Amino acid sequence: AAVSPALGRTSMEIEQFEVAMLHAVGLQRRGELITSEIQAPAERIFAIARENEIETEKARAEVPASAHEPIAAVNRLAFTEAVAQFRGPEGYNRIEIDLYAPFKKNFVERLDTTNTDTLFLEFAWLLRDQVLEELGGQHKRRELPLKLAARENLPNAVGRLTFLALPQPMELFLQVKDRVSGHIGFSRRAFELRDFNGSELQLSDLQFYAEIKNADQNLVLPTVNKQNFVLTPYPYPAIRKRVPLFCYFEIYHLRSAGVTGDYEINYRVISDLTQESLFKKFSRLLTGAKESAVSMSHTQVVSDDATQELLALELGNLSSGVYRLEVAVTSVSNPNIKASVVREIKVEE
């Protein structure tokens, strides 16, 4: 199924060329054949054959979607995901995925503290390479008492998955399953791994966390320990002003990039003006108002080639809306050595 279209195209090209040779004089006048093709038709045939060889090898390695087995399951559960990549051991990348499946509509019509039911969910990932060979997979089960989720005013069931993978083109499959009803939700996407090798200053992706405050949250949310804090993947679809936001990232190649002495970490939260309504844009132009922003920086001493950073961000003074969080790392002694990463956020009351 993958190779036959390439063979079919080659056969058609050869047939069209042979027909053209039969009418060579007339086609040359119209510019459809050049003199070299008429004088050396074998060269044109060899060129077609070489193109076919390249296409055939590519088709054998990169199986097109038309050759895949169709997915028979019905996609019944909605969910979103946040994927972050980090440098892993021995050339691998460490991938951390947070899955968010809304309680309402997916699992219950109403979420309140009188609901004594427990959800039995399964979160899963699967990796395949370009020839559909499985590179790995994982299933992780969670039991979520609905009354505790309602008591903590949580909108989503949250799952956390982690794995290691070597950089190469691949497909990532994600799934959320209700083990009682059998309903599942799934997604499939092309997945390109970042290259953290080299000697240039680099930052990982940004991850957002909230702090675990009580035993109920500990029971219904996945937890992770970061720099003496017990955290959970930020469980809300937008950043809530009353829930402090923790931002985690890693810095690579500090020393090998040439950073000596101190380096500065700066973060800015800037209004995403592309998300403004037309009315707001006109108002800002008429009043001369600039994009609102929060900015903070601090300086640290280089102690290793790589380091882990956890920032506690206070966004309570921002208006509700869409923003860009930009984190930049710059050498104090040489400002030309710098790296940055950006993630969009939405702030609400």
C-alpha cells in the first residue's frame, strides 16, 4: 500500500514519455520536449528510474496514513494535554505529559460534595516510529473520589505520565479511559523531540504547578517534589489569581556556553496583543496605552553546567486576559550569551 503509488506514478511517467517521443517534432515546437530528451531518451528514462528509487525507499520508511489500520474506537472523552521536554540521561530526552479531562460532561452532569461515587480512570501513552514499530508505552491508573474533587473545586481529572525517548521522528498516542463505562478519549500527533546536545546555552520547556495544600488535594491530584515543595500539575485551564503559579524549567550548557561568574534569570508576563478584541486595540491606539507587563529578575552564581529552577509567580495584580510568559537567561559578563523560552497563559479571577 505504501510503495505501489510510487510505482504507479513511475509507470505513468514512462508511458507519457514514450507517447511524447512518438510525437516528438510537434511537442518540441510547443516546448513540451527539449532537444536533449529527443537525442538521448535513455537519459530521461534513467532519471525517471532514479526518482522512482528515491520515492520507493522513502515510502518503505515513512508509511503514509493511507496504509494505517483505521481506529475503530469512538472518541467519547474530551481532554487536553501539556507536553514538556527535558534533557535526559545518555542522549535520551525526558518527556513529561500532563493530561486534563473535565469532570463535567465527560463523567458526571453535576459535580458536588454529595456525590459518593469514585472514578476509576486510566491514562496512557504510546510511541511509534515511522514504520509503526512500538517504541514504548505506559498505562497509569487513578482512583478519584468525586466528593473530594468537588470539595476542592477542581474542574479536571489530572493524570501525569513520564518517559524517556531517543530523538527521532515519531508519533505520540495519548488516551484517557473510564474503566467502568469503557468510554475512552484519544489523540494522535506527530512528535518531534528537541535536540539538547551541543554547547550553546539552552532552556527546557516550561511547566506550571500549583502547591498541594491539604490531604484532599493529595488524594485526587498527582504530586511531584520540586525543591522542597510538594506540587501538582496546575489543575485549572486558566491561571487563577488566588492560586500561586509555580514555573519549573531547566538550564543546560552554562559553563560550556562560556557563562562565567554570574547569570541573570528574567521573567516577563506580557499582554498578548494578538488576542485583543478590535475595540481594545482601537482604545489602546487612541490612548497611547502600552501592553501591560510584570517583570522580575535575579542573579545567580554559576556552580554547574546545568541547573533546575523553580519560580513562584505572583499574578494577582494582572487583569484577566491572555498573556505571554517569557523566561530569559543571560550571562552577566557577556550579554550575547543568552537563551529564552515562551509559553502562553490565560489569567482569570
